[in-house]
Amino acid sequence: MSLIMVKELTNAAIKLRSERIRLIRELLGLSRKSLAEKYKEYGLSAGTIASWEEGRWGGITEKGAQKLIKAFK
């Protein structure tokens, strides 16, 4: 597999995770700001959520995913 193909697959995975985060938030009927306020005890900020949803800096990390899982339990 070429490096270009790996990069494309990685970008596709980041985009898919980003879309799922946005979809869950929208299904809950929350804005980024309201989600951050509701779950602030888990260290979620509106800026962080925006970065995850837009796939910036590689998208959500495993640590970030664990925070979301705890918040949504």
C-alpha cells in the first residue's frame, strides 16, 4: 500500500469519526456550546468539540473519545 493510499484512508477515518461526533450531538439536540456546558466536568470545551467535529489536528484522540464515552454514559 502506498503512502498516499494510507494518508487517504487515515483522512477518511478522521472524517467518519468527526461526522459521528456531530451526529450524536445533533441527535441529542445540543449545540457545541450547550454540550460543553452540560459535560464540562469531563473537560469538554466548545472549541475542543468543534476541533473534533471538523477533524482538525488529526481529529479526536483516544483520550478524547474516552471523555465522550464517560460523558454520554
